[in-house]
Amino acid sequence: MNPALFSAEPGLAGPEGKETAMRPYETMIVFDTAVDAQAIQIALDRALETIRTNEGNPGAIDRWGKRPLAYEINKRKEGYYVLVEFSGESTTVVELDRILTLSDEVLRFKILRRNERANASRVTAQA
């Protein structure tokens, strides 16, 4: 992820002169199953702490567990899948990307910005 695409300082005014908003994101993290469950939990806690320290708010955490991979990654055929929803600024995403890239326990991850309208409809559907 290119940090130049994001504003360097949180709270800087955007193109219309408004403050940057907390946006909803989700990330799917695929952990290596060769490491023990405690190491996976420590890596997940590190990611959640990164979100908190960079002005983000972690949301729902959905542990999918061990699942077969669509293709081999680093000679592994299985991965431990975790879906994390959070809200944050662009700097939160940049730092989370950096932490997950450096983590040896993580095979793959993908951070996506969620559609805010779909997020609002999900809340009203649950009520």
C-alpha cells in the first residue's frame, strides 16, 4: 500500500476543507497453521492494538478457523482465517498494513473499505 495516497497527519482537512472521517473497514487475515494458537492470538492482539493506537475502533471479530486455501501459499495448504471489522482513518490502515506485512504468522491479508450505506442497512436490519 502506498502511504503517499493517504494524508500524513490524522485530522487534516480533506479536499473540501472537512476533517477526515472515520470510515468503516474490514480485513481478512490468513494465519499460518504451523504456529500454535497462542502465537496467532498474540499476532491478532498486536493488530487490534495497532488499530486502537492509531485512532481506530475495532469492531466485530469473526474467527472462521482452519480452512483449506484456494492455492498453496509458502507450501501451506491450510490457513486460520479471521475477519476483523474496524473503523479508522487512512493512517490507521497504513499502519495496520505495515504491521501485518511484517508479521511472520500472517500468510495473507486484505484490507477493504466497507460501503457506508451497506453498513447502515445492516444496522437497521438487525434492529
